[in-house]
Amino acid sequence: MNYLNLKALDGHCKADWIGGKRVDKDQQEYKRFLENQLQLCLKQDGLLAMLNAKLWEMKKIAEQVLESECTSIELEELNRQFHELQQEAGFLEQQLSLVTH
């Protein structure tokens, strides 16, 4: 028997037979919950990886400014890059907060 849905008269005993194995409805719901949690974690992981990359680039720019003598034009460009990364990091933080809540 590959698939059979059973329901007791009182409505409390629900079970499915899938591939010859009984799977309780509560187990199915819990499995769906865990699958959703996994997808959420994977999405969070991706956002955190992108955020980490932006922060790493910002750190590199800050170190470059501290370690070298930049011209005013170079400083302006590095400042522009830093602020652009800052905005992108802020956007990723917003996306992360939407995913977690």
C-alpha cells in the first residue's frame, strides 16, 4: 500500500501510510515546520554571508586609509566606496530583520 489516509470517527486519530510507513499528522506538520525553518535559516545564512562580505570590504577600506597616505582624490573615492558599502550593509540588515521576524 503506497498511500492511505486514515481518520477515526472521533477525528483524533489521523495517519498517512507513505511507502508502507505510517506517518502521524503531527509528525507531518512538524516536518513541514522544520523544512520551513531550514529554508529560513538558509536565507538568513545567505544574507549574513553578503553582509559579512560588505563589512569585510569596509574594514579593508578603513585599514587602507590608516596605513597609507592617500591624496584627497583617493580619500574622496575611498569615502564614497565606504558609504556605498554602508548603505548596502544597511539594506542587507533590513532584509535580515524581515526574514527573522
